[in-house]
Amino acid sequence: MNNDLAFDVFSRQCPSRATLEHVTGRWGSLTIGALHEESLRFNELRRRVDGVSEKMLSQTLHALERDGLVHREAQPTNPPRVDYELTPLGRSVAEQLLSLIHLVEGRMPEVLAARERYDVEREGARV
């Protein structure tokens, strides 16, 4: 692997664009955030990421595993037990992502006020 390559997410051909989409998409960011807390089995993760369908969670986990952010550990038991956890790379990404999540959560009163002002202004413009 050549580490001298310059990656530019703004370029259509850059492979970092797909990874950024996997990480910052709704289900990817929530999955990474949930796995930052602890290793989880599929159904535990599905309960933690409220609203995600089984299909979307499966697709999200596959993409994050392919990108090297999530490790899937299958135990040879009956029934099979599969645990998901972040890789060191995934942990690093999760820490940055959680900073953004906490920033957004902490500033929600301002966001909600801005939405209300916007909606009032738009409603006034329609009258």
C-alpha cells in the first residue's frame, strides 16, 4: 500500500469519499457511536440504534467492516454468537465523530430556536 498518495474527498474519484459517507451517514455514525461505548451483538446494536432496520444495520456493518472500522467476531457456538467492536482505526474515527455529536447535542437549544425563527419567517413570507 502506498502511503504517499494524496487523498482529496472533494474529488469524485477519491476513495475517501465513500468512507466519509459510511462514517457520517445516519446509520454509520450512530453505529460507530454505539460501538464506541462497548462491543455489542447484532440485536443489542439494533436496539441501541433506535429506528434502524435489520437490513440497514447489516449493510452498515458490512461497509464499516470493509473500511476497517469494525471487527466482526463470530463465535463457533450453537446458536452462533457474533460480536461487533471497533478496530483501533474505528476508535480513532469514533472519538472525532463523538466530539461532533456532543457539540450538536449541546447546541440543540440554539438549533431549535433557529428552526423556529426560520419557520416563522417563512410562514410570514407566505402570507
